[in-house]
Amino acid sequence: MRGKTDLNYAIVLSGGIGSRLKGIDIPKQYYRVCGRTVISFCIETMERAECINAYSIVADGRWQDEILGEMNRLGYETRIAFGSKFQGFAQPGENRQLSILNGLLFLKNQAKQEDIVLIQDAARPNTSDGLLKRCIQAAERSDGAMPVLHMKDTVYYSADGKKVDSLLERDKILAGQAPEAFVYGKYLRANENLLPDEMMHINGSTEAALKAGMEIALVEGEEENFKITTAEDLRRFEQLKSSRK
């Protein structure tokens, strides 16, 4: 049972160096939309959200000054005390899950076993405060929680990608989103107990928790909580921000 002194931490993953965006030669989280970097929208969410007590960022050293500079600029423009919850940087690992482990270890001397930690993507700039809160509340009642979207289209399975082998039960197929929330102590142990080869083949934040037998609750996701991966995603986000000016 969590107590009144238990805290909610967030780890923002910004260690990726690829963009997958044609014509852009920097990581997508540092691309500018409406005069701001994509990651700054994620940081603003963490600063504004009352349910988040503190956050850290996993980022390569070459981008850390850029992030700090953005915090200062946005603090001046929005009059928000940007950086008031920021605890520092952790170094990225060889893959996403190793970056998560580095972020978890960064918290080891401050986070308690029953605290909640959220794993968020820097390139997912449109996460709502409400979704953060729902993930935390669900994780408090379980070992963790993840937001999902239910499939709207008919879903098929193809073993070779050339012909249809079977029709899947759409009601049981879910698309996962972030942030994923976990009980800190259990999730740290789940990652520390992975063998090196297992760590390199983890496909999502929740997979490590499932391997450890953690119970992960489902939370209804949001359509606008998409991750910027392609040029179309970027255009969609630009349109959203422009329409809300």
C-alpha cells in the first residue's frame, strides 16, 4: 500500500539518434515545431502535471545543453519555472531498454520501492495530464499500467507478408502507447534480472515487466497521444499545434 509520502517520477527517453524523417538530419525530438523542439512539449507536460513530482531525461551529452537552453527559453516565455522538477540527465544505453535501465539506476538513491515511475518518449509530445494521472492510478492498484488503443480495422495475420493466413480477433488486439507506469522497485528488479541477450531483444517497456511476472493493467489511450516516427506524424503534430495557437 502506498503512503502519502510516495512520489511519482518520470523518465523521458531522448537517447535516440535516428530520425526516420526524410530531409531531417537530427533526431526527431530536437526538430522544431512552432519555434520549439518536439521534446520541449514533453518537458512542459511534466512541469505542468501535478501528478508528477520529478523527472529526469535520458539524453546523449551532445544534446544536453540544447535541452537546458530550451528549458530556459520556455521558462521565460511561459513564466513557468521550467526545470523546477528536473533532476538531471542519465546516459543512453545501446538500445531503448538499456536506456530505461540507466534511467532507473539514476533514481536508485532517491526513489523508494513503492514509488511510481513513468517511462515516456521524448517524441510523444501530445500526452495529456489526464492520461498521466490515469496511468499512475492504475499502476498504484497493480504492478504497472500501460495505455492502449483498441483496433478499429479488421486485423489479419500473414506469416510471410505476401498472403493472408488467418483473421485475428480484433477485440483482443491492442496497440500500446506510452507513458507506461510501473512500481519502481519491482520494475528495477525486472530489468536488473534480465540476461544481457534478453535485454538486447526487448521490444517494449512492458515486456521486461511481463517476463518478471508483474501484473500490468490496461488504461484507455488517446488518439492524439501518438509518437512522432514518420514525416506524416510530424505534419499531423504541426497541424495540431498550429490550429491551437
